[in-house]
Amino acid sequence: MQPSLGQYKAALETLEKGGIVAYPTETFYGLAVDPWNDQALSALYDLKKRERWKPLSLLVADETVLCSYVRSFHPLYHSLIRSFWPGPLTLIFPAQKETSLLLRGGGDTLAIRISSHPVAQKLCTLWGGAITATSANESGQPPLESVTQLKTLWGDRVGYVLDGGPVAGGKGSTMVEIIDDEVRIVRNGVIDAKKIFQALKKTKNSR
């Protein structure tokens, strides 16, 4: 289910005004705000009742946008990106210092992925930068898989809902961090950890 151009325009206008947009991803519905707008980030934390020390993940449309948000790029990430992006793999990078401390939860890293869902991908592309990718639920509660669930939970507290129909649900994205060649599965998800290590092994063996 692909929204109309008018619906995308309404979503973009909501983001530009500092509002919150709900949108579908390949796992669950997410909540987007402009990651450079601290007021919008604060409103998102408040809506989700999320502790401010917990960072917010991002979606980007492509690697060019990715590089504008990260400070460095571990070489092993190239293999994971080739193997699993676009898709439900979130990678943790050292953040550019200019990015908001609110976005980073006061830390110095950012969790980023490129979504394989056509609606999420188009929203990112039209926006031209990153959007937040936190799940569209209250913190600690089950993530949401449909617009019906969204409207039941949030009512009009979300600025705009970009309806992409039901999503896959199940597990969230797998989250990985690599520091000094040490690979850490931060969160188990759709992509099995064995597949992560197999992709990395192929890279190391080809060196």
C-alpha cells in the first residue's frame, strides 16, 4: 500500500513544523521527527514516556546521508551493509559531534539503518535527511503493526499517520556494534546472529 504524493507532502510538512509522523517499516510502525530539532525530539520522548538517557535510532535513505551523521566507519560494516541493507539491520556508529545530545541519549553513538520498506524509504528520500526510527509505542510496551493500533493508542497526539497498511511485525531489527574488531549483537532481531557472523567471516577470509 503506497500513500499518495499528497499524503507524503502532508507528512513532510508535519516534520518541517516539528511534528511527529507515524510511518511503516519492514518490522513495525515507527515515529519520525526531524533529528536536528531538539523541541521535536523532546516531544517524541514525552509522547513515548521514554527516559532521556535512551538514544533514538535513525533511518537514512542512502550512505551519503549516513556519512553526514557519523564520525567514523569501521571497515567491517561495509560487508554488513552490502549483505543486509536495505533491511532490518541497525548499525551503531560514533556520532558526529554536531548531532543532538537528546538524539544520542547523552552518549556519543548513533544507531542507523536503511529501511527496505518502500514507504519508509520514500519518506526518507523526499525528506532528504535522516528521520527518527523509534517504534510507535509507549516505552516498554509492545510495538505496533497497524494504523488501527496507532489510532487506538495515540488518537490525535501524533501529528500525521502515513498509512502503509499492516506491517510484518514479529521481531524488530537486529542491532550490531563493532569496536576494535569486536562484534557485539546489541539486540537480537529479524536477522539471525549466525548470518551476521557468516557475512563477516566471508569478508575476513577474502582479505
